[in-house]
Amino acid sequence: MGLHAYLDTSAELILASRAAIPEATVEAAIDALVAALRSGGPVLVCGNGGSAADAQHITAELVGRFLRDRRALPVICLATNAPVLTAWANDHAFADVFARQVRAYGRAGGALIGLSTSGNSANVVAAFVAAREQGLATVALTGADGGRLAGLADHLLAVPSTRTPLIQQVHLCLYHYLCERIEAALSDP
């Protein structure tokens, strides 16, 4: 596939996502995340591999700044604390590394954003179960039908594809939109 065909395929998936992801679902996710941050948060973010990098990206945009100067927001990436990740995975199970941190940092009124292109990443699924137990709102960015996260997420943003790189490209568009709207809602007028 040449560059133009690849870009066309990417653009087609963005348009398909526009049709597949209800705007009301995105607005409800934004409202939940803004409410969590207004109450002091935290908003926790997790994912594996490229989705872990996306979790870091979301965290950087909200702790630092996206487009506006404003106060720092209490957002924590669960994929970046190497000693916690490796110790817990070594001594217990990798499937629990995010759930353990949700239990440590999460609190009722906070929120969890999970990224999983399949929607079936065991450690992200476990984090959503822990988030429910802790009373956190949950937002899942997935592909296809949302996988196991579909039944656990309060707000499911499922990109209609099974191609990981293309799903992640749309996830970038989605979370940049979330960051822009969250920042606008929480910035001083």
C-alpha cells in the first residue's frame, strides 16, 4: 500500500468512527472526566505498548497543558512507574498491575481512562473491575466491538476496526478532543 492509499484508509476510518461513536457518548465521557477533575480527581490512565504511550500522552497534556495555560490537573499514568509494575508483575501477576494502582490511587468520584485496541487486555479489564469497586467513572478507548471492556465501561469509544495502528490513530484524535474539551471546561475564563 502506498502513502496516499494509507492516508485514504486512515481518513476513511476517521469518518467511519464519526458515524460509529455517538457524539452523546463522547459528551458524557467529557462530563464524567470534568466532574472527576473538579472534585479533585484523580483521573487514572492505563494501556499497554502503544496504548501505554498514549496513556502517557494524555497524562502529559492534562498535567501540563494542551492549548491553554491553566492549573495542573491530577492525572496519573499507571503505565510509567517501572518499580511498581515490575515488582507487582514479578511477585503477583502482570494482569493485576493496573488494578493494584487503581486500588492505591483511585477514589470515589475519580475516573479511569483505559486504552486497549482489542478491548480485551487482561490488565486493563482488571483495572476497570477495580475502578467499579472504587466508585470511579470509566472511559474505554477500544477498537471493534469494545471486547470485554464494553461491558465494564461507563463510556465506550470503540473505533470500528481491528487494525491496531489505525485504531491508535483514531484514538489520538479522540483523546486530543477530550483534552481540548476538558481543558476548556477547567480553564479560567
